[in-house]
Amino acid sequence: MRCDSLRWWSEFNKNDYFCSLMHSKSLNKYLYLSVGAAVVTILLKSYAYHVTGSMGFLSDALESFVNLFAALFALLMLHLSRKPADQEHEFGHGKAEYFSSAVEGALILIAAFTIIRSAAPRLVDPVPLENIGTGLLFSLLASLVNMAVGLILINNGRKKKSLLVEADGRHLMTDVYTTVGVILGIIMVQLTGWLIIDPIISILVALNIIYSGYRLIIRSARELMDASIPEDELERVTSYLDSLGEREIVYHSLLTRMSGPRRFISMHLLVPGEWSVKRGHDCADEVEEAIIAMFREPVTVSTHIEPVEDPASMKDIGIDRIEIEGD
């Protein structure tokens, strides 16, 4: 019996791994696209800085180096998150995505503070800019590349429920905001001759980037702490479970959490005590299959059957059992 169970578990993990592998491959192409965008924008922005000497263009180029590192790290974490469950990680490795998102948030903050540090001396000692038209053209091209790739990553990250891909897309969009701010600053310098505008715009954009990085880190931390599934998904599950009351089936202790794209949902089903074990088991199977069918993402549903007439069934409505008065 033990060997049969182990063989079943091995086959289950293989199937789960192959499903995860296919999902991983579908996400890999977006991250490779991000790497390609980072390389292209580094070349464009570095040339813009080279021909103009603008601190804004230099700061913009530095952020693209961060984008490249973040995309490579995201690829590594995506591969790790899709590894099959093992004895040390029986619920899989899905949370590796959240580490990548947290690192990206930290890198965004580093890029922002680097921009501020580089721009601050120019507040005291402004430097004339050269070849502004050429620099603006190359910077604009870099911005368009980042915007196109960033929107692709954000939309597909949401569609495929991948925080990692969405976070990488948002990182690219912060780069777009940086570039737009720098371009506006350079144009104002050219129109007014006020050289101090260049570092001021760079610092303002950096402050906006700090806020974006902070939000990304907070979101990653929330997911690492076993956050519940999104409200709209939970509402679908509870609506279905509420409908079971017509069949004398009620529920409690509904607990949910997420690990990467996978959802974990557990509950207790309270059924008439006169039911046979097989009838209760069939009911649990039906409920689990119905909930799994509600999601495109991988879902693990666990149910526990209890007799509705037994007061002891109310002891474990949360993650800890409680004592009932009169016990």
C-alpha cells in the first residue's frame, strides 16, 4: 500500500510539473523580450548621454542596467518557481516569484537613489548640454521600446496571474516615466537656458520611482505572508458553496492562500450524520471538482467532511481548534 501511494504521488508530481513547465515556457518568452528591451535601451540611452553629457540621460541609462539585471533574475526565479514539489517543499516552489518581485522593487529603489546622488552635484554646479536634438531622439526611441514591452508584460502578467511578469512590466514602465521626465527636462533646458532644470527633473522622477518600488515590495511581502485569493475569486467560491444549502450541505472554515499562480483552498463540509462515508466522499469530490473548474490557474482544493449535528464539528472553524462550553 505504501509503495502504491508513493507511485501515485510521484506520478501526481510529474503531471503537476509538466503543467507548470508548460506555463513556465509561456512566460519565459515575455522575460526574454524584457532582456532584449533592456539591452536595446541601454545602448540607446548610453549614446544619448555620450553625445549630450546630460545627467538626466546618464541616470536613465543606469536604470536600464537595473532592468537588465532584474529581467535575468526574474528568469532564474521563474525556473525555480516551476520546479515540482519535493520532500522539502511539498507545496511546490511557487513563492519564488515573490522573491523576484521583491528584488525588483529593491532594484528600483537603488536606481532611484543613484539618480538622486548623481543629480545632486549638478544643482550646485550646472553643466552645459551638447547635441540635445540627437540625445532627445535616441532617448525617445528607448522610451517607445520600453513602453511597448512594458505594456505587453503587464497585460500578459495579469492574464496569466504571474506577479513576476507583471512586476517586470511595471519596472519597465517606471523606466518610461523616467525617460519622459528627462526628455521634458532637457526640452525646458533648451527653451529657457536654465541648466539647473536638468538635475531637478531627474530628482523629481526619482521620487516617483521610489514610490513605485515601495509599492512593489509591499505587495511581494503581502503575498509571502500567505495572502488570501483575490476578492472576486473568493466571491465565486462562496456563491457556489452557499448554493449547496439547498442540498442540506453547509460549510465553514473556508481558508485560502496563494503561492505564485497556484491557489490553495480548504474548507469543512457539514453534511447529515446519517450519510454513508461513500456519499460524503462523493459529495466532497463533486465540490472540489466544481471549484477547480472555476479557475484557469492551478488550484489545490481540500475538503473535510463533518456531521452537521455534532457540536464538535464547530471546534475547528479556523486554523486552531477551540473549546466549546460544556465540553
